[in-house]
Amino acid sequence: MNPASFAAEMQTATGWHTPVPTGHPAASLLSARAVRERCAVVMAAVENGRSSFFQWNDAALPTAAAYVAETIRHDYPDLDVPYHSRWRHFEAGGIDRWQALSTHIDVSDPLERARVAIDLVVPSVLLDAGAGPDWHYTEQRSGQTHGRSEGLALASLALFESGALSADPSHPLRSDASALSALATSMLAEVFQVSERNPLVGLQGRTSLLRRLGEVMAATPRVFGSPARLGNLADYLVNHASSGVIQAEFVLDTLLRAFGPVWPGRISLEGVSLGDCWPHPALDDGLLPFHKLTQWLCYSLLEPLEDAGLQVAGIDRLTGLPEYRNGGLLLDTGVIRPRSPAFFTTEWQVDSPPIVEWRALTVIGLDRLANAVREVLGVDAASFSLPKVLQGGTWSAGRRIAAQLRSGGLPPLRIVSDGTVF
């Protein structure tokens, strides 16, 4: 049997596009534990002076923690902070758009509500890579104009509401594999209001990512059913819960295996794509995973799953998100110090060694900063989980300090984005 035929037979037998059996060399890298443990190795190398790129300035951590705590108290004076997730962006400008949309869903079936929420939020998260400083989106209903993450959220919501992601015109609020795999770049450009005067970074890359998503879904009936629908992920997770409880790590592991083949041109091990994983010499095998967008997606599934009646346990076992707001905060507060001023003026590729190392420091730095912030606020990890620190604090504080330091709120570093990483 030729390799292609064997691979097709394996897909049919397992129900996964790319099976990752126990003991496969990629399996140990597809987890939040791998992210945290391997980033800790890089942090140790930096703290021991073995980095030519950065220094870790622990003395600046209390000042950074105070700044984050101040941001939290300003935005959430009662400290009732929601999860850091895509749902916050759907509330931009003080409008609860999901609540309005959900009036069109059968409220007597909480699982169907969760399915629709997943149908919406998965493509929206995958479209959430940096838009660039020049793009914006104007919402027709409200007249509000937003850029960056909020603008991308509202544009993706409009794409979803249009029915462009559904294969069934009588049920427009769905994301089906056949519709995703046929999505045209021109459709995305039209809905996202892209033009020469309103350029969106990585437009083609975003479209290709959604098309690839549809192809991978169709080849993963174990998770997405047949015909494949993103919302069927809710059924898969409910069926794998124990007494109504599901572990956050299991949710993430499922997402990493189900969506791993979607990412283009990434490192792979014996046929399994490692996704957001990059080379770094501090690791024995040279492989450093982050899984940023997938963890962002996992955080964004918490509310739909809770609405479906599940309790999601072990949320703090996920990691902070190594991107330009969280990581920019650590640079702007001097917690992470580049050894060369050229770091701030160079245009870096996502796989550049300094960017990979900065992201690793960000993951561990967020753990340390979260503990320091909780101490300032007088709360504990049980009541103030990492997603709350991210939402109330580090992400917002990263944006806030960027606006104070630079015109237009630009991040402190320059990264060339293809629309699939940041």
C-alpha cells in the first residue's frame, strides 16, 4: 500500500485527519504542560546569563504588578473579572452582540446554543492575528469603528451572521466544513471592508487558514461529525466529560490534535504538525511550543461549555498568551530587557530567535506577574485565575502602556505577520 493510501485508511479508521497515537514523538509537545516546562528552560538560561538577546529584570516586577493591579481596579472595581476570551471583543463599545444574536437560537436546547457559539468563536479566533495599524472596521448597525482585535471580532461576527460559513441557507448560524473550504478571498475582503486605503495584514493567509480548517474538519469526523460542523465539538466534549466536569487540559489537547493540521508550513514530527512551535537552542531537541492561538481558543470555549452545563476544571494549567500586548507589557515595564537597542527597531520574522525567546520569557513572566498581581489585590489563584489576570490586567495594561508611550498605541517591537500567528 502506498503512503497516501495508508494515510487515507488511517484517517477513516480513526476519525482524525492526523492521528497522534500514544507514544508518538509529537504527543508530548501538544500540551500546555510542554509549553510551560520548555519555556521555563529558556527562562533559566536567560537568568543564568546564557542569552545573547535578553536579561530578566526581576526588580521591575513589583512596579509592573502595581501597574496591572491599578488597571484591574480601574476597569473592574469590584474585581469581578470575566475570562480573557474572544467574547469580550464582541462586547466592544458596550454592546452585547452575542446576547442579541442568541435570540435567534432555540434557548430550550442549551447544547445547540453552545454549538452555535462554537461555530462563531472558532473562525473568529483563527482570524484574530494582528490586523496591522492601518486597518479598521465600521459596524453598520452601531456606526462604531474599531481596529485591531475588536475590529476583527466585529468583522468576523458579520461574516458569521451573513451565512457565508453555513452550507444550509435555512440555518445560516453555522460553520460547516463545505462552506469554509470554499470561502473566497473576495468574500472575506468585502465583509472585512478591505481596500487600498484600508489594508488588512495577511488577508490571503487568513482565507487560506479558514479553507484549510474546512478541509481538516471534513477529515475529522470523530470530533466534527459528518457532515462536519464546528459546533459538533460541543457534543464531543460533553461526551468526554465525567459527571459534568471536563479538564481544561483535555479541551486544549483535543484542539491541538483536531486543529494542528490547519497551520501552514510548520515544523512536523513523523507527519504530525506541531503548530505554534519553533526552534530554540536551549532545549535538548531544539523545539519550543507556545500554541498561542489554540490556547486563546481554549479560553474562548470556557463560556460556551459552561453554558452547555459543563464545569471546566484546571484552567490555571493553561498558560498565558505570548503575544505583543502581554509580552509588550513586560518590555515596556523593563521586566524583559533586550541586550541590544536594535531589538526595538528591527523588523522580525515570527521564527527569529529573539522573538521565540521573548515569547518564552513572556509565558513564564506572566505566571510570575500573576502571582505578584494577586498579592497586590489581596486575592488568591482559586478566586482569581490566570484568565482573569490576563483579561483584567496584563492584556489591557499592555495596550494601555503602549498608548502612553507611543503614538497610535503601537507595540514596542516590530513583527512581520502572515496573519496566522499573532
